Amino acid sequence: MPDGTEPPLTLLYRDEHIVVIDKPPNLLVHRSEIDRHETRFAIQILRDQIGQRVWPAHRLDRGTSGVLLFGLNAEIASALGRQFEAGTVDKRYLAVVRGHPPEAGCIDHPLSRQRDAYEFVGELSSDAPQPARTRFRRLATVELPVCVDRYPVSRYALLSLNPETGRRHQIRRHFKHIAHPIIGDSTYGKGRHNRYFAEYLACPRLLLACTQLSFDHPVSGQRQTENAPVSGDFAALLARFGWSAAVAANQ
């Protein structure tokens, strides 16, 4: 911002136990050894914004936007984290991928564990692939009369995703596995398509967003659902492709 202060994060919900935000793309949740040069983190920005410490209950990749849940003390965050580990949190994402996948399906493909650089690895630790499942539905498609790669036309699809497990980079790795990588993914995606969206469609971001999270409140026990509609250049792209109605019908 002009005066050097951080723009406020969008608060989706807050009480004395938890706070839920709409994380913008390209913002790290917390400090990472991989991105040592970064000085902006959701934890610090949110802490300064609400005037108290926060503990993340889960994480979103840097490029992924959307619903992010925090506890206002370590015990609450731990209780929420156990829900993620138990698979009782329902997660919904929107993504734009290369190609036209099937109308619906489940990617059931184990993924090798990816560790943080600082993570402790003991004698009993295992790097064996872990079960990983992602369900998807195709909401809309488009075929553009441009040769981005080796074909005279380029196809893309809008998907609704429900990861049933929570492996690191699971969605991005799964869609690379089925040869429909997510647009804007510099690690698992296709560079030519990423550049086309950035240079010609004014959309340089990773086109992956967590739009809904349903969980049990750690104190009341009541089921709670928080939503974060896509915005900015992601929303503009949906409108450009005529996909806004498909997104609205999926909510």
C-alpha cells in the first residue's frame, strides 16, 4: 500500500476461539526455509490486524487462495488440526486445468511424503507413499482457437475438487498425475500454458482456490461452514470464459 502498511486480510469469521480468513494468493501462511527472502506471512499480518497471536490449523500453498482457519490458542488449533488429520473436515476447491478431464472421478493415487527442510526425521519415520484421494467434478470447459502447445486449439476446464486426504501439494500433484495440470502451477504445471494465461489473459496466478471449508467448532461442537468466493483476476477469468454461472450453480 502507498504508506507501506499491509492491506487488511478479509475476515470470514471470528469469535473468542477461532478466526477464519480469505487468504490472498501469493501469501505464505508462515515462514519457510524455501522462501527465506519473504517477509510477509499470513500469521504475522493477521496477528497485527486483530492484536493477538494466532495458530494455523492447516495450511494452504503460497499460490492457493481461499479459506484458512486459525485457532486463537495452541490447544484450539491442535483440536482443529486433529479434525483435518481424521478427515472430518470437508474441503471444496475450484481449479482451472489444462485439457478436458472426465465429467467426474476420483484420483486414488498414493503420494510420497514431502517434508519441510527443518522437519525432524526419526528412525521410525517413513517416506513410503501415503494414501491420497481427490474427487472432482467438471463444471465447464472452453476450447480456444490458439496454438499454445502442439495442437491447433487449446482446451481448458473448470473443476470442483474435494480432497479426501490432506497430503502436501496433493491436488496439484494429482492433476499432474492424470495429465491435466493446474494452470499457473510453476512446479507441477506446463510452462507454455502458464505463460499464455499470464501474458494474454492477464492471469498470472495459480488457478486454485479453497472456496469452502466445513468443520466442527472446537468448543461448541456445531458444524460450521465458511465460504470464500474467488475474486480478482481469477474471477475476471471466470467471467471472460463465461463460467461465472457454473460457479454460482456449484455453491
